[in-house]
Amino acid sequence: MTTRTLEELTDLVLKFREERDWKQFHNPKDMALSLSLEAAELLELMQWRNGAELDTHLAASKPRLGEELSDVLGWILLLAHDQQIDLGDAFEKKIERNKRKYPVEKAKGSAKKYD
């Protein structure tokens, strides 16, 4: 298994886009729309399945699951690049914010909403 950085993956998807001259079609709204559509395809893999049936289906569909997750990631990387968002930094800051919003002593093991 090859582990690549966000920067390496971004370079990979940028090269793919540049080779096809597709940047001209990639405005933020349409990229966000494409991201949403790809996320819907990911959800479609799981629709109407729960519990053990879902686990079995996902295990059997692992290649397709990987493809759909990759499609979502590709759009995220392109949109972040074009909007000059450092995803690593933004993600770390979001996790820190979530730690304050959902402290372990209130959130551990619970899905309940609280103020």
C-alpha cells in the first residue's frame, strides 16, 4: 500500500485535469455540485442496507467503495487547491474546534445533542 501526502494527491489530480484541459469547466459551484453528486453515489452503495447486510455488502463492494471515495476526494482536493485552502491545516483546526465543541466527558459514547 502506497501512502501519499495530500500534496502528492493534489498534484496527481491537477495533472489529470491539466492533461485534459478541464480547468475551464471547474468553477467552485460546479465542483461543489460534482462533489455532492459523487457523495450521493457513495451513499447509493449503502442505500437500504443496515447492520450485517451492510457490512457484507461493503466488504464485497470494496473496489467500488474505494472508487467512490476517490471521486469524492478528487473533488475535495481540486476545490481546496483552487480556493487556496491548506487542507491539512484546515482539518487540524477543525478537529481542535470539534474537541472544544464535543469534550470527551460530555460526548463519549453518546450521539445525543447537547448545548
